[in-house]
Amino acid sequence: MTDTNNAVPTAVEITRREHCFQGFYRLDRVHLRHELFTGGMGREISRELFVRHDAVCVLPYDPQRDEVVLIEQFRVGAMGKTENPWLVELVAGLIDKDEQPEEVAHREAQEEAGLVFSALWPMTKYFPSPGGSDEYVHLYLGRCDSAGAGGLHGLEEEGEDIRVKVWAFEDALQAVRDGLIINAASIIALQWLALNRDEVRGLWS
């Protein structure tokens, strides 16, 4: 098949959508046709789609001390894939209907880490797994005071058991290099901060 032009496909036709499962999350089966790079519409295809709320992830950062605050909690998806399913992560939460991403960032900082952000810096937005999920992640840097941060946090009614630790930024970045931090949001955020740290510290210090 040869690409005959530089046109960008835009057309998608959904022919049928089935709701296969509804729990806390939803699973749909979508039947669709989409425009081809060579022009015209392709044949009908079927794709399972994991439907969930969009998410907010925040890397708490103290620019004065050059420290980040990270959390640890059990993740069911990591069972059987890694020796330790207690992952080192960012503060994060799902966006409820009628909520703005910044509201979620401040709420989750309090609930998961006992932190207050004095400013938020939008890093990027991204799809973590668009081949099968419609989740969209809003990624932020949160300015905080890391002095005294730590301990156990989380909402008991949601089954949360979260340990909070303060890391020197270079130690956290080394943990990415060493494969100790293995979730996408944390890797992206720490690498973003490595690229932009001088600017951030200049504006936030």
C-alpha cells in the first residue's frame, strides 16, 4: 500500500456500539469505519474500549529544597508482572463530572499526601493506552513545601493505604534509570522536570 498524499484522515463512522460491562469502569465494543491514509473509508472493524474517567496526576515539587514528594500504594494491575506490586507514583485522581483538573489536583494532594499546592504548572496531556482505553491524563507539577511531608495517608472508605516519602530530585530520577519507578505518569513527569528544572526553579524559587 502506497501513501499517495499528505492528507490527514479525519472521518470516523460508528456503526454500532455495545455496552458489554458496567462496574466502576465500563467496557464497550465499538463497530466502526475510519478514513484511510490512501483516501476513502476502510472496512468495518470491531474494537473493545475500556471507558473510564479522565485522570489528573501531579508531581509535588519543592523548588527550594529540590525535592519531590512521591507516594507508594498497592496496584492490582502490577500483580504477577513485577515482584513488588506496591508502586512508587505521583499524587493522582479521577475527574468527576463537573470538576476541573486543577480542582482534582488540589483535592488529591490533601487526601493522598497531606500537601497543599501553592501553584500548579501544566506539563502535558496524554493518552496512556489509546489502543484500548479512552483515558486522558492531565499532568501537572505542583509547588509545595516538602518539610514535614511523609507518613500514611488515604481515604479508609476507598480502601486507600498510601505511604508518602520525600525524595531528593536526583534520587528520584536515578530510580527511573534503575527501573524502580515503573509507571508512565511518574516517568514522564520526572523526565519533564529534568528538562525544565532550571526554568521552574528560576520562576518558583
